[in-house]
Amino acid sequence: MITDKIEEVKNTLEEVLLKEDIYTNIGKTERILSIASGTYIFLKGIRNVFSSPLIATTELVLGFGLLQRGISGYCSITEKLECEPQGKAPILVVSETV
């Protein structure tokens, strides 16, 4: 019974929130973690709006960013890190022996 509900929620997440397209550059696990942590941080920010507005604003912005990253599947930082070369380019040395 409970496993059926878990499977139903998983299928709904995959069909609705975790669709992939040509711009998706992060995996499903990373997306799920971003959505979960973004939701938590965003709701925490809403709760703290009147008690500490500066911290709440930071939490709202961070939470929204994580939610957007998880739902869209695109992360500009990941794209930038994947495009940069890792270290110096290898040098090919060819020598002829006579």
C-alpha cells in the first residue's frame, strides 16, 4: 500500500518535474536534492520574514535559485565548469632516432 503511493509520487515527479530536454545538464538525483533543499530553505525564509528580514531575504533568494535549478535541470555554473579545460593541454613530443 505505502510502496504503491511512493511509486506513484516517483512517477509523477519524473513525468512532471524531471523532464529532460537539450538544456538539461544535471542528473535526476541532483535535481531532486535541489528541489527538496530549495523548498526547505524557501519556506524557512518565508517563516523568518518578519523576525529577521535580511536573513529571510537571503534564504528566499537561495531557495528560489535551488528550486529553479532543480525544476529546469539547468545550472550555468555546471555548464561553465564542464566547458573549461582541466589543466594544461598535453604536449606531444615526437623524436626520430637515426
